[in-house]
Amino acid sequence: MALGLGFNLGFGRAKGVPSITIYAPVLIWDEDSSDTRPDFYVDIPSGNGAPFDAQEDDVLRLEYSGNGGSSWSAYLTHTLTPSEIAGDPIIVTGVGALSNGDYLFRARIERGGDMSEWSDSEPVTVVAAATKRNVILVFRV
């Protein structure tokens, strides 16, 4: 008689459950609220050994939310190089400008079908100054 024990010893992958654990990056905003393309210091996981550390060709993904985390949008996708992993933290800048407002940002590391947990959300406020225009009035008499 076979006895089902009802637990998984970690051999194989259940649907939606990663087979390895990549540690999440740490995301820190540079606090320049006048920048519409916020810059971040990203502390890449290293020194913990495989498979926990970031590896060459892993993808760093950043997302942002303008509605308190109800929905998220892509901000940056970047393939990591050995020098970035060895020289962390790295500095990343998004490719799309944001309008004035309050945002949350998060990051994770992706390796094939395996992903780290999302980093803690980093709050960002964008208050870009309006572009000043010089107006020259010419009066003719």
C-alpha cells in the first residue's frame, strides 16, 4: 500500500513556483525630485553563492506605479554584465520621462523562467520645474 505524504521535497517545480531562489535586489532612489527620469542605485545580490546571486545575462527589471501599487508599468529592463555584478551598486536611469506626481518603484532579477521576489517599493516624488520661455515683445511706433 502506497502512502501519500502530501509534501514536496523540492525536486521539480510546481506551477508558478520557482525552482531556484534568486535574492531580490535593493533599490534606492537618488532623491532628485526635479528629474523626470529618476535614477536609482541598485544593490545587486552577490556574495551569497549560486544560485542566490545575480549572474551574467540575468535581467534587471524595474517597474513603477502611479496609483499606490494597484497596477504597475515597465520602467527599465537591463541585462547585467559581469562588471556590473562585481561593482555593485550600479546606477540605472529609466528611458521614459514621468509627469509630476508620486510613484512607487520596484525591481527584481530574472533568469530564464526564474525570478527573484520584487524588492521593497521605493517611493519617488517628481516635481520637475516648468520650462521657462523667454518672450520678447517688439513694439513698433
